[in-house]
Amino acid sequence: MKKVVLVTGANSGIGLALCERLLSQDAQLQLCLACRNMQRAEAARQALLVSHPQAQVTLLHLDVGNMRSVLRAAEEFKQKYNRLDYLYLNAGIMPNPRVDHKAFYKGLFSSNVVHMFATGEGLLTQEDKVTPNGLQEVFATNLFGHFLLVRELEPLLCQMDHNSLVIWTSSSNARRSAFSLDDIQHQKGREPYSSSKYASDLLSLALNRHYNNRGLYSSVICPGLVMTYLTYGILPSFFWTLIMPIMWLIRIFTNTFTLSPYNGADALFWLFMQKPESLDPMAKYHSLTSGLGNNYTQPHKVRTDSQILSLIFFMPILGDFRY
Ligand SMILES: NC(=O)C1=CN([C@@H]2O[C@H](COP(=O)(O)OP(=O)(O)OC[C@H]3O[C@@H](n4cnc5c(N)ncnc54)[C@H](OP(=O)(O)O)[C@@H]3O)[C@@H](O)[C@H]2O)C=CC1
Ligand SMILES: CC(C)CCC[C@@H](C)[C@H]1CC[C@H]2C3=CC[C@H]4[C@H](C)C(=O)CC[C@]4(C)[C@H]3CC[C@]12C
């Protein structure tokens, strides 16, 4: 049976690199690129077809931050396909990022320096906005639209004869202290990205609790620090080029500087090679790259408690949101 794979945010960066790796591994794959910008999506499809001319690659229009678009896309997908083996929830945004330069220079001369570079902790704030659905944009895009997509695709994901895997692209910037159940959309804070990524770690764990007995498994990954449109949006590209030698140097001390989209996609690709039921339901899988440039994937337990896991799944907004 040909495997069906859906990837959100597949037209650039880590998502596109993943698609390349998936097609190199399994030429029989039915790959669906779910993107909001159809021009870029078509360009990505053509690029994939250059290296894999026989591949079956389709496009699905999806703006994951717009709940109507999510419902429409899920309907269209269900009409086209009768199974879904891997659902990669990879699209993500970090709008209007600001670097706290003072914190950066302070961190540079502290014992925390490697951790600071690996996670960006305390260095970044973002300016969020409200979408036409009345949701915070970062929450809607990075978390809620994806959650709705999982719920809508449930009939394809929960099937008797095979298991399926949902995979969230999270981040090492996901921080428990940035997230609060009382402000799940992070309306009050200035770190919506960190909050949304921690919420995706939690939701992935919660999905395992609720769906494993129906054949749906969920995993969450961290790609490390990767040079993509997302990172080029934080500092101007000439600046990144300037500090690139330093970045390569830092790679000797931290294996989280994966840098290329190919390396960053390692954990996403590694999960494709595993049996969903053999995975640790409480783990986050990290793409790592050694100083010599070797890729590998390593699991780390997600730090959480049982109560928050039970609560997040039943948050009113996740259960009965009206669009
Ligand atoms: N780069 C890094 O260092 C890290 C990245 N990540 C995560 O990796 C994921 C991929 O990002 P990355 O490859 O780095 O960056 P890119 O900006 O290259 O990719 C982001 C993708 O998400 C898509 N996207 C954004 N918003 C929407 C939307 N509303 N609907 C549909 N698609 C959307 C973009 O499409 P479009 O072209 O239309 O904008 C693009 O394809 C993100 O979730 C990010 O948070 C996590 C940790 C580190
Ligand atoms: C001279 C300066 C002002 C240099 C500032 C460097 C910082 C802008 C970057 C240092 C570490 C970077 C990050 C680390 C982790 C990433 C995380 C995994 C993610 O999901 C998104 C991007 C990061 C937060 C990234 C952002 C830039 C840095 C903070």
C-alpha cells in the first residue's frame, strides 16, 4: 500500500527539505504539500519533480491560521484520499521578532552562553496580532489551526488496519514559563512563539493519551537552529552572513546548531522510518548535528505534569471554537 503524507508549510525551509528526503527514501509515496501561497507551492512541487520525476506530488491550499481554510482543506483532502499515514504539522511563524541586545551581551559573558545560543531564551520577543477569526495569529497558525486539522482528519488518521503518526515541528525555544493555561493564546505576554511551541509539546503528549487506542500516535520534534526565512526574519541576511563563521565555531560546542534545512529535518525524517507504536509518547525528538557535520536524532522527555496535560485537551477554546 502506498503511504500518504501531508506536510504543512512545505514550500520552503525545513518542510521542503523534509519532502526531498521523504521522496529520496520512498519513491512510491503520495505526497501532499499543504500551503497558503500556491505560487510558491507550485515552485516547490516543480523543484521536487526535478530530482524525483516520477513522484506523486499534489498541492492543497491551506492557510493554517484561517479556520475556514482549514475546514475546506480537510474536506478536500478527505475527498481525494482514503488514508493518511503521516501528518506533518510544520508551518509556523514568528512575526515581528525583536532581539534584546542587552540580554544578548549579558548572556555572552555568563555560564549560560551555550544554552542561550541553543534556545534563544530571554533574547526574543514578538508582536502578535488578532486574525479575522478573532484569534491571536501566532496561536492560530502554530497551534490551533493544526489542532483543528487533526480533529477534521480524524476519520483518515484513526483507522483499524494501520497506525498513523502526527508530527509537530516545535522548537527549543518552547518554554514552560512562557505558557499559561489562563492565557493559552498568549494575549498578555510578549513571547507568543515560545508559548505556542510549548503548547504544541503539550498537545502532542495529550493527543497520545486520547488517541493511541484508536491507532493515532503523535510526536513532537525540535529542528535546532536552522537558517531559513524564519531566521532571516530575525536579523538581516547580511548580518547572518557576517556572523556565520562564529556560528560554525559555536557548532563545536552545541549540537543544536543544525544550520541547514536538510539537517534540521533529520528528526522529522527519522520519525518517518519508525513504527508509530514504538515511539516514546512523552518524548520530544531533537535534530542534532555534530561538529563534524553528522546528523542524528535524540529523544528528550518533555518537562510537564499530568494535570496540565489533562487540562489542555479540554480547554474550552480547543473543544468548541466557533468560526
Ligand atoms: N528555523 C529555525 O531555526 C527553527 C524553525 N522552527 C520551526 O520550523 C517550522 C518551519 O519553519 P522554517 O522552515 O524555519 O521557516 P520557513 O519560513 O522557511 O517555513 C515556514 C513555512 O510555514 C508556512 N506558513 C506560515 N504561515 C502559514 C499559514 N498561515 N498557512 C500555511 N502555511 C504557513 C510558510 O509558508 P509561506 O511561504 O506561505 O510563508 C512556510 O512554508 C516552523 O514551525 C518553525 O517555527 C523551529 C525551531 C527552529
Ligand atoms: C549580535 C547579536 C544581536 C546576535 C544575536 C543572535 C540571536 C539573534 C540568535 C542567537 C540564538 C538564536 C536562536 C536560537 C534558537 C532558535 C529557536 C530554536 C527557534 O525556534 C527560532 C529561532 C531561535 C530562537 C534563534 C533566533 C535567533 C537567536 C536568538
